[in-house]
Amino acid sequence: MEGKMKVAVMTGIDKMGFVEREIPKVADNEVLVKLEYVGICGSDLHYYETGRIGDYIVEPPFVLGHEPGGIVVEIGKNVTNLKVGDKVALEPGKTCGHCEFCKTGKYNLCPDVVFFATPPVDGVFQEYVAHEADLCFKLPDNVSTLEGALIEPLAVGFHAANQGGAHAGQSAVITGAGCIGLVTMLALKAMGLTEIYVVDIMQNRLEKARELGATAVINGKEKDVVKEVLELTRGAGCDLVFETAGTEITTQQAVSMTKRGATIVLVGYSKSGVVNVPLSLAMDKELTFKTVFRYRHIYPTAIKAVASGKVNLKGIVTNVFDFNDIQNAMDSSSRKKAEIVKAVIKM
């Protein structure tokens, strides 16, 4: 396809603008996707607010966005798994395929991954993107491209659940009711867990968690979280904790609210990268700590869960912004975190 496309670029801290670029050419193993929805992720906001995450530093103009859903409009000559008109969810990371991690199936740990909106790689706040066909997953008729855009965060939730070895009959606590906390809850529910407690300090997020099926919610500003969890679990403590808030206090609470032999899954990144943990208590309980970095082999499972009705993915969206309103979309998502749980850009 020939022509120009509109691209939203981050031009500085808290600043967005638009440029025109050529519509990408498709390689033989790629498809061209006309994007319809792109989610705003917490990492997008970190880059927008501070210009960096750890060693990843934004050099403007930079394109944010890595949660895309859209329609295939052109295919490369070697592509056989997709056709023009297919709705797709795009997995945003291209890996090398040759390192020990790729060869053993843990491709999310590939050191040479090229990932949308991870500097210096541009993201997909733009009208079109050319992407490897094997990383574009066809959506069933009853799954929209809005839901397709949210498969990416849902994949994180399923990977977190898998890392924790979650299964029916367990009790779980999720600290943090932002997007990742909510999709983790949805993944756990789809996997058969019926005792899921969600902790946050923002009441609107707790109400969203309750709406989506949390067994109970706890406002950490108003209540003693550990005491509440122990009461809810009849003094036993929980089997699993998913720490998605990325704070020291919630990580410390996780150690205290678990039963002996439990598992804590660390999903959220802390601001400093360093967290003090009551390790002696963790050792006395023989707790298992697992960590999460993105996901692997999850998209088909996540899509089937949405298609079957087991996961209400649309339910996490609180705000949809027009692409032309990208400055307001980013500003609002950054400054109104007590109101906006999950925002999506309609392209």
C-alpha cells in the first residue's frame, strides 16, 4: 500500500504531537495491519511522565503504544495463516529465535527482543504497522479489535497465573487493581479460582474489581490489609499473592498474609527497583517467590478465553479516546489515575 499515515509522537515530557510518515512496506513474512484500537499501558505513562524506565531512555520524537488490535489490509508473499480482512491481535515482541531462551521456549527472556514502544523501537500509536505474520493472531468473529488490543495485558495476567501455578480451590490476593491487577483477576477466574481478594487504595478501582467478579475488595487506606485477609481466609492466610502495585508495603504485606508454603508472584515494578522484604518470615514460612516478565505462548489461550465468554475483557475499559485527542488522552491517563482504570485509543 502506498501513501502517508498519521503518527502520534512523544516530543518531550508530557508532550505529544503528530507527524506524517510513509505507510510501512510489508516483508515477505509480514502483514500490514490497519490499527483500530491501541491500549495505553502503564509503561507508556512512565515514558510519557519521566522519559525513561530504568536504562530505557526516550529520545524524542518517539512513538508510544504496544497494545494493538486491527485489520489485515495487505499480506506478504509467504504469508499463509492470514488473509486481507482478518481481525488480529498483535503480539508486540519479535525475538531472535536462536538463543537458548528462544530454543527452550522461554522466548520472553530473549536478550535481543525487539518490542514495540521500548526505546529505541517505536510503538504503534499510528494508523498502520507492518508486523511478522506469526505474531498476528486471528480473532474469532465474536471478538472485537478493541478486545484484540487488550489481549496483550491479558497475556500478562495469564502468565502471572501460570507462574504461580494457580488452580481451582486456591485462595488468591491481588495487590493493585490497575489494568494488570484486573486482568490477573480475570485470568484466575477463567482458571477456576473462586476466592479472589483485591487490594488497592483507590476506591473506583476496587469498585471495578468488584464489578468484574472479585470475591471481596480491601481499601488499604482504610483497613489493615493483612488482618482483613486473615479474617477472610478464616485465619489460614492465602495460597497465592499477585503483587501488581510495585510498592514495598504491598510486597511486605504479601509475606505476612500468606499461609505457610504459599507462592508470591511479583508482577509490578517498583519505582526504585529495590524492595525490602521480611526475608526471615518468608523463610520461616518456606514461601516461593516467582517473577513475571511479559509472557510467552499465551495469546491463543487468552483469545479463546475471551471468545468463550470466560473473560470479560471489555469490562476493564473505562475510557476510550479518539486518536486526534492523543494529548488529552495521555494527560488524562497520567493525571486522573484515581478515575481512569484503563484507557484505549480509537484509531
